[in-house]
Amino acid sequence: QDYRLGIGITYIEMNVGNVKEVDRRGFDLTTPYRTFRWAEGGGEGAAPQPRSQSSPPAVPAGSFSADSDQEKEEWVEAMQQSIAEALSNSEVAERIWAVESNRFCADCGSPKPDWASINLCVVICKRCAGEHRGLGPGITKVRSLKMDRKVWTEELIELFHHIGNAVANQFWAANVPPSEAIAPTSPSRDRRRFLIAKYREGKYRRYHPLFGNQEELNRALCAAVTTGDLAETQALLFCGATVTCDTGDPQCPTPLALAEKSGQRLQMEFLLHNKTSETPRLEVGGGEEKAYSVPLPSVTHNGFLYKTPSMAKPIGERKGQEGTR
């Protein structure tokens, strides 16, 4: 009756849960206080068949029932991701979102984006993050704000405060035609096309005045990294300056060494994350065909599981039955 009314039957703290598949149609959701087990039903409209439990005697055993293998798989995935979300930490996300422009996806504008490209210094939503992954790590390095806690150093968080979506888009999205922009509801194909143009091809970027002059770009980069002008460093790098160019200084042979000598730790952080980044370039012959998207897990799943009436028996009786099998 609760199921038919759409009423939740129980509350489960997923941060202490674990999902384990036991056979083709079954899985256990275990917690310290109860084991929930998925059970295959006996056909349409039939009551689900309970399975033996290993929970304490005072805790009733429970069974869940699904209508199909696909539904079972969807619930397993949803529960696994719910556990991951419960174990995640929102502290980094809250600090990144303290900058207003970082509260919306840098690419489509979706609110509360909880993924990021740590070399581009943009905060992005889950759907755009999947397409970013498809561009490859030479273009964009995708990390979660909530689950990849080890990568989020103080310097990287500060970098997202100084660059972030506002400064990054002043460079990457300086010339986006309204007809080519994407929205939170845009389909994957449109997102892919837009992100290829934006980051792989650099189609919408604001070109640096030194664009095309390699020697001058490198010289300007060596000067920029000794200052706090991160936007200038970003523009120089993604317009062709070489991150490991020769500075001409034997004591500090690379821009990274110059930044370190000058005490510019945020410049150092930016250079480190872009040591292997590729310079955007237009591809002849449809670069889109080479792209692929990587769907990222969702922690939202709509639907209901219903729990059958408990058929738990005293532990002594259960053990006796199990011993005869």
C-alpha cells in the first residue's frame, strides 16, 4: 500500500551501505543494521520470493522486487552512485562555488556544476564533463569537485578563484555566435560539437596579439609567469606559447623555474597542470568524427522499490533449514 501511494518505506544511510551482486537477477544492499536483498518475482503480479538473510535475529529480513533485468541493473547502478555521493565531500565544491561565475556550468550554464577541468580552470556540469572526457586529457583533464578530493590542493582551489569560469570564458568564449551556444537542455550531439569547437579547435577564443609569432609568444610567457597575471599566461599558452620553452637563463631554464624563483605559486600550479596540454587548432575533415563522449554516473534515479512483508524466522530455525539444502 505504501508503494502504491508513493511513500518511502525506509531511510537508508548510504554512506555505510554496500552493494554486492549475488546472481543474474539478485543483489544485496547491506548496512551495519540490516541486509536488503533483491528477489526475483514469480511472474507478473506474483509476490516476490524471499531469500535467506544473515541479519541479526531481531532485524526482519526484507526482499526487493523488480519487473526486469534492466530495472535491476538500473537500481544497482543508482545505489552504487548514491553510495559514492554519500561518501563524497562537498567542502571543495562549496569553496569553488563561492565565486559566483563558478556556480553555473562554463559551457551550458547548468546550475551547481560539480565537475571541473583542472587544466582549463573551468567548472562544468555532469553532461558537459562527459563530453570533455571524450576530448582526451591532452585537451581537458576532468575531475570531480566532490569525489576527487586528493587532487584539490589549496593552490588549485585558489586558481579556480582567480581564473574560474569568468576569466576562462573571456578567453575561450570571446566570440561565440548565439546560434552555436548550448543550453542546459542541449542534446549530447550539440554539446560535443560545441566543445570540440571551443576547446580542441579554439574557434571562439580571443587571439593574443602575438599569435603566430612563436618566439615572441615564448618570450612573453617567460615574462608573464613572473607576475600574477594568470589570464595573460592562459592566453599565451593556448595561443601557442611552449610551456617548456627555453628561457635563456641557465639558473631558471623553464617558465616553471622562473615562476618558482619569483614566488608565483599559482603560476606554477597552472603550468604544472598544462605541461602536456595541446594547443587548439582547427582540424580539416571533421574532427567531430574522432570525438566520443563518456557518460558520467548519475546519483539520481526515479522509481520505487517495494519491500515484501518480512518472512524472517528465528535464527536457529533458519540455520536448520539451510543445513538441509
